Amino acid sequence: MRTIQDILEDEYIEPIQRIETVCADIRARHPGRVLAFVYYGSSLRDMEDPEKMLDFYVLVDSYRKTHKNPIRVVLNKFFPPAVYYHAMDHGEGVRTTCKYSIMSLPAFERRCSSSAFLSVTWGRFSQPCVILFPNDEATQTRVLTARENAVRHMAAQTAPLFEGKATSSKFWARGFMQSYRTELRPESSEGRSEEIVLRYKDRYDAIMTALYGAPNENGKFTLPAGSKFGAQTKWFFRRFLGKPSTAIRIISSAFTFEGGFDYVADKLERHSGVKIEASESQRKHPVLWSPVLAWKYWRKGAFR
């Protein structure tokens, strides 16, 4: 029987040249700080499509040395990750757009561990992704171990929601739906979670077998006993705390590119239907004002 780390290692896909070039450019923007990239999202399945925006977590060794702006350092530490937008022209009309999120490697490990409450990191990285260009084998091992911990934590927070048995598809779709509901997302949480699980059904079957042993004749796995009320309560508070935290991260990302605040405001309006009027100072210094702006959105019901 394969271990969870075996399953995660088997997900590796060799990146195409365009993606190597983008990663090299991001590394050059933060010289000496990048330890590894974690490539995830829909473009991972359609790597050849230049229209797809790339999504990376960029794991670094120091926030202070990575960011030039001290406010960015503080926000990255207390509301990780810090999100940057990046675009590259490759010639012949090919342009790559990229969203990359900066987090320290120790923070990534903590936020994938069983002690992490909010699911934004362990929920995301229990899904398929690829570790790219680690600095050394020790870094590769640390990131892979963190990802295994994310899988185990996601499973532990999902199992009590069922009455003892579940198929892998129902199990992971339920877990991801709960995780998506803690964030700001334009798509249907339930529909998105089911789509992801069905696309990688063999993967999730293998993970369930590694966690809980072989399924019964009906394809259901026997799950460990747990408190359903306790699990539901935890997911309730994750939703309560997670959406404002997501909003602060989105608003702080406005600092990274020209016209960023208008981009973020439009994104929040599309996600929640809520629109606010920002002052000139708030538009000019969105990172500084991000807690205040997040509070305004919260009062108008953007995160409920």
C-alpha cells in the first residue's frame, strides 16, 4: 500500500519552459530569499494554456528581507500570505499572468499542521499541487511533510461530519466545501469541491486507503469516531474568522500593482455584492488602511 507521501510525490509534473522562466523571474525579484515554489490551481491542469493565470506559493526564509515595505512585512506576518501580481511577455504575443503568495517556510509548516485552526492553507494544500525548484533536498522534504500534515489535518476535521462511513468522493467534497465556505469565493462551494474530487478520484481513493484501510464492498471507508457537534462548531468559527482574514489579504494585495485597489474592490463586489466608497488616502495607501476597509466590508455583510 502506498503512503501519503508516495501519493503526493507521484503528483509531480515537469514544468514547461514558460513556467520555469516565470519562477526564475520571481526569484530574481526577491534575491536570496526564495526557498521553494508550490504550484497549484487550475493552470496546473492546463499548463500549456497561456490564458490561464498561474498560482504559486513562494516559500521564503525572511519576511523582513523579502519585502521593501515595512507595513507589508507586518501584514505578511500576521495575515499571511502576502499576494503579488506579476506578468511577463515571452514574445510572439505570448503573455503570462501570475498571482503568487509569499509565506515563510516555518509559517507554511505551522499552517499545514494539526495545530492550525483556519483551513486556508491546510485545506488548499491537501489538494493536488507540485513542489518546484526547492533549494535543496532538506527543503523538499520539509514542504512534502507539511503537505502530508495538511492532508491528515483535513481528514481529521472532516471525518466527524459523517456517521461512521463514507465514500472518498463524498468525504473530500464535504471537507473542501467546508473549507471554501471560510473564504471569499465567487463560485459555488459545493459545486467546486465536487468538481475537484471527481477530477482526481483515484488520488482521493488512494489517500483514503492510506488513512483508513481498504473500503467495504459498497466503496465506503470506516471512519474514526468523533464529535459531529464539535466538528460543526469548529467549521462555524472558521467561517466567522476566515472571511475577514481573507478580505484583509485581498485588500493588502492592492499595494502590489497600479490600479490595485479598484481591482480588489471590483473583486469583492463580484464575490459579495457589496460596494464601498474609499477615500483618496485609502486608495493611495490600501495596505495601511486594509483593517479599516475590511471592517467597512464586514459591516455591510460582505463576509457572511
